[in-house]
Amino acid sequence: MKPFPAAVAACFVLCAVLQAQVAPAGFWRFELAPGFLGDSSGNGRALADDGGVTPLSSGGPGDGRAAVFSGSNRLTYPDSDLWHSQRFTIEAYFRATAVANGSTRVIVSHHNNTGDQRGWHFAEAGGKLRFAKSTNGSGLVSVNSFSLTAGRNYYAAAILDSTAGLVTMVLKDLTGGGEPLHETVAIAGGTFDADSMFAIGSTGTTGAGTSFFNGVIDNVRFTAEALPTTLLQEPFESVPIIPSNPVVRTKADGYKGIWFTLGQSSDFGDKYSGGLGTYTTNHRPMAVYSPVANKTFFTYGGTRGPDQRYLLIMAGEYDHATHTVTKPTVVMDKNGVDDPHDNACISMDKDGYIWVFVSGRAGGRKGFTYRSAEPYSTDGFSMTSPAGGETYTYPQVWYDPQRGFFHLYTIYNGSQRELFWRTSPDGVAWSAVKPLAKIQGHYQASGKEGNLIATFFNRHPGGNVDARTDLYYMQTTDWGETWTTADGTALTLPLTTAANPARVFNYSAQNRLMYGIDIAFDADRHPVLLYLTSANYRPGPDGEPRTLHTARWTGSEWVIRDMPPSATALSSAVHNYANGSLWIEDGAWNVIAPTGSDPSIQESNPKRFWGNGGELEMWTSSDEGLTWTKVRHVTENSPRKHNYVRKPQDGHGRFHSYWADGNPEVLTESHLYFGAAGGTRAWELPYHMTTPTAKPVEVNPPFLRWRKTYFSVAEIDDPQVGGPDGDEDGDGISNFAEYARGTHPRVPDSAPSLIAGVEEDGEGPYLGLTYRQNAEAFDVVQKIETSDALRDWQDVEASLFDISAVKDGNVILHNRGHRSITGLPGEKRFYRLRYTVDE
């Protein structure tokens, strides 16, 4: 018996869940317990001896007991569907008495040479380690890897992923020592259900074996899953072997979003249309932040020009340190497709490589996966998926540094959109595809919080997406081994009936349609769902009320609450596809969504009014969705409507939200934007770029929002009245200083900006400093500076201590202290409060 190496114990800490998920189907160690031919996997698959295989009591290739094969005998187990799994791992320790010249000597097989029933075999062939398989029972495709020498002890494995068309070959020379050799090689997809015994030491040919092995074999393990190399009997970390496809480094000359119309028009416009570069909410995530690089990487559906409807799958990066973006990279040219259903989602692995998963569409267009050429860079990409693509739509990919990729997606069954999932340790070798839900079709939105992966979705009665209804939720905390409801009730998958334990609310009973939007998690890791319900799938007043809802799991029940009307007297938003995002931060629930509308065009331009998108508004709730307050307008007076506000994974700093614009009723340019937390500031990505990098331009900046409160458009355009240096009230305080202080620019105010006075506490005298701050002045940096002669001012912010900060409306009254190095009183020193623009 080969004892587990120390590395396996470490793997148990990181991979305990995976280990449970991929327990072997059979494990034959040839020990006294559970018997020489017994099955150590616990599945009871004891072998039968065919020809007198004898035990070796010591000195086997696995450093223990083993089985001796004379070249004319074998061990067998009856045929089973397990042996032709689409994904499996076969492992063995062996020592060959001699290596063949031109012939094959089988170590393990599911292969019958009688009547075209060839399946697969793992063997020594011509002095090489071979894995061969058939897809039709007759012909074989084989991979020959690594040379073998007679008399040496080896560990070998073949990890087959027929769904991806890959096999990973592993060989470790136990006699000579050293690291395992391994390579991943393309192989024909599919396996053949051979009418064959499972055999060790020979083929499973009926009657008598063929291609007999001569030597010693130990620790044969069969697992009906493509194992990561960290879970092999001889575990090791392997860098993914990426197919050697060319790297594409094609650049675009700016950030141009795709415009699209579905073509299902009615009196109030299309079912959905407009700028859909960040569409759909079923592509998740579309941006991810890296603290290592201090960059946010993002993908979007782009195009070649303002009058073009030609889809390009794009990737870009924002540098938080320099406040710049690079020219975007064309990851994939969709060759004439104009449909942003083919947009991508994005992910980043533990080594910093950026992955882009390009959606397919229905059965006619395949999904494709790309990886960046360099870590922490979107400069170039190469394709990692099979050349013809894979079958997946609406990709949602969540990454875990220990486990790899978790891919939720849709497969079309006719017109029905069914939900599936798969996993991969490296983005190349994928698990078998497993079903989640098949209730005549679904759209889902998912999220990840620690080891929790959650998804919520609707159902499509009769396969009709325009009848989408009901609210369902399920989650997994063990990487998909089990799926449960929020209260932990185990689910039997796939879900196939409308009434099942995963249903949160029966909206079909109310004749309401349900459109999923986003998911977040509270401090207790309980899910909060954001979605919209409507009375009609068509745009226009017949769909009212269109209501945004939250559904929160409290730990014992679901609590559903409504957001208030905003876009109209009845509705939160004017359109069914009004998509925003939900954040839960420091106990507050924040939503940014296109809930703002322009009532002045309701009669004159109804297709624009009722069409997709709107002005973005920031809403907050401090009581778990019971009441909501509209805090600010993120966008105002925009030339185009905004929509599909996306939440970056691990969003940070200025790139905390991400969206596109475009009018719904006619082809327009579509620009892309990103914004800071809370909707405090927003920037437009450069539509035209002539240099490798460029700075985004701020839109609706906070100072402009403040001036709109007190000045007309004409006054704002007049520098002497509404400009930064204007002083309309004549109090000697500029508009910019009034803004920073939170005072009224048209009401004289003689109070100084900074009040100083000597105070004393238990540590001695200090200078007390009191001043006002506008809490909405997000683009102002305030600093206390000091000088001993009104020149050479020094920033003393780091040496100040806070005494109190009292908020009154949007004004914060600060009381702070400063102790000088030489001591007070008697020291001559000047202090000032300096305001600067945070660009």
C-alpha cells in the first residue's frame, strides 16, 4: 500500500469539499483489508480473478502489497455505466517486467475487442505511457506520452474530459524521483458505451483477455470525474496548460458601446432596445477589481463606430492610481452578429490572468472562452475553448482561489432556456455539465459570498419568455455537491415543477411578471434579491405598476418589500428592463437604477419616454428595505438614456458601478460610464482615443449639481455669477468655498471658514480648530495647513486629533485639535483651511 504523502494532508485543508464531491467509484489497493481483491472505496466493487493473479507481500511500486501479473491473467469487474463516464480519472502504480516493442500491454481498461466494443485502455505501448479511447466502438484515438523503462516503479494517471476534448497524462518516476511529468492533450470528444468488463492487467475482451500486462500493479483508482492534479494520489499543483492558440492584440480607438433593437415593436416602442453594452443582467460579473494591480478589468459589447451595429467583444482596464484607462482590446470579433445577447462576463484567477466568457445564443451560436496573455492585463487574449466553441449562453462565472471556476449558464432545449452548471480547477478542464432547473425555461441572476454561491430565477410557463413569473432561490455552500433552499432544505435537481421548495413567491397567482436584477448579501450572509414585477411584457402604461422589490432572507423567512414609485406616479421605473444594482454596505442598502424619467416627453415622444433606460438615481434604505430615500441624481439632463448598471466583483474606489447609455427609439451612439460608491461621482469612458491611455471625463460632477440648486443655466455659464470664483452675495467667500463649507451662495455669511482657539485637556494645551464641511462635496479635498510666517505652508492633517463631528443635514461641523511640537501658549503660528478639487 502506498501511504498518503504529506502534501495530501495539506490538500485536505483546502479541498475537503472537493474531496467529498469526487470520491472514487473504485479503489483497489491489494491489501489484507478489505482483502486482496476488495474495494477500498467503500462501494463494494470487489474484483474477480481471471487466470491466477497472485499477491506480492512487499516491495510493490506503491511501497506495499501489490498484484503480480504474469502476462496471461487479469482482474475484472462487471460492465457499468461508470466505466464510460464522459469525465473520469484512472490512476495506477506499476512496474513492468519488460516494455513492449510495437505492442500494447494494458494496465487498466474498459475495452472489448469482440464485435467492435472497444471503449478505452490505459497501457504501456511501445515503451510509452498510452491512453486510447473509441467513440464508435471500432476505431481508436490514442495519446502516447512519456517513455517507460522496465524494472522502474511508476505512478501514472489519465484525466479525461471528453466534454472539453482533453486528456491530461501524468507520470511520476518513483525509482528515479523528481516531479511528475504532465501534459494536457486534445483528444476526440465523447466516449463509447462498450459492452466490456472493467479489467486490470488486460483488456476486458469476452472469454479471455488480450494485450496482457507483465509486471506488478498497485493502488488502481477509478474516479468518475476529471480530478484536479491536487487530488491525485500523487498530488501536485499544475499551471493550466493553455492551448497554443495565437494571442490577439487588436485595439479599438475608444469605448463605443453596441446599440441594439430586438425588433418586437408596439405602440410604445420595442420590447427592449438602446445602448446594451453592459447587457444582460444574466451575464455576471462584467467587471472585477484586483487589489494586487489596483485595477478594475471589465468587458462590454462594443462596436466599430457610432452608426454601426456590429458586435465586438471588448475588454478594458481602469488604473485607480493614475485615473486612466487603456485603449480597449477586441477579445472577439463576432463577424457580423449585432446581438448583445452574445456579450461576455469576466473573471480573474489567482495568478492574475483575466478570463472572458463570450456567450453563445440559442443553438446557433456557440460560447467561447478566452484568457489574457499576461496577468493583470487586457492587452492580449487567446482562446482556450475548443475551436468550434462550447454550448453555453448567459455565462455567470465565480472564481475561488482554492477551487477554481464555478460556471452557471443556460442551454436551450428548443425554445426553453434551461439552467446548468459546471466547474473547473483551471478554466481548461471542466466537470460534467449538471442541470439546475428545467421548469419550461428560466432567467437567473447569481452571486458569490465566501463559499456561498446563490442564484435566483423565474420560470417561463409553456416556454414563453413573455410570461416569465414566480421567484425561486437556491444556494450551495459545498461547490455544488448539494443545493438547498435558503433554510437548508436539500433540493432534488433538476427542478421540474412550478410548485417546489425553492419557490419564494408565487407571482403567477397575481398575474405578475418577474424580472430578476441583482443579488447581495447582508452581514449575516443572508441573501437580498432585487427584482421588478410588471403587468405586461410590452412597454407602455399597460405594464403599470412596474415595481422594484427586495426579497430578504431573515434566517427564518423571506420578507418582500416594495420600492416607491419614481419614474411615474405608479411605477418605480418606466420599463420592464430597467436594470440597476444593489449594494449592502455598513448596514445600508443602496440601489442605483434608471428610475428617473422626463415627463415633458411623455406625450411628444412616447417611445423614448416608455423605452428602455432613464436617468440614474441613488436610493438608500437604513431599515432593510422598509423605507427608501432618493439620495441623489447620479445623472441629469442626459442626451441619452442610461441603463444596465452593473456591480463589479469586489468593486473598489471610483469604479464601483458600470453602465452604458443610448436612446431606445432610434439608433444612437452608446457611451460607457463608471461611478463611485453611492453614486457620488461618475465618469464617462473616452469614446475617441488617440493615445494608448486617457483620463475619463466626469459627468454631472458634485460641484455642478450644487450650482444647479442655486443658479440658472445662464448664471452657471457666467463665471462672475455661477462660476467657481463668483461671489453673488458679496461676502468675500467664493462659490467654490461656499460649496465646500455648505453655505448659501446668495446669502451673505460673515463667519470665518476656520475658527481657532487655545484649549486644554488632560495632556495639556492644544489649539482647537472648528470648521464646516459640505457632506455632499465629494470632489473637494479639505486640509488644515500651518505656517509660522504665512509662507511655506505645511499639511498637518496627520497630526490632528478628532474631538467631535456633528452632522446637521448635509453639513458636518468638525471640532479637531492640534498640539504643536514646541508647545502652547506663546508660540506664533498661523493655520488655514485649504480647499482643492479632487480630480
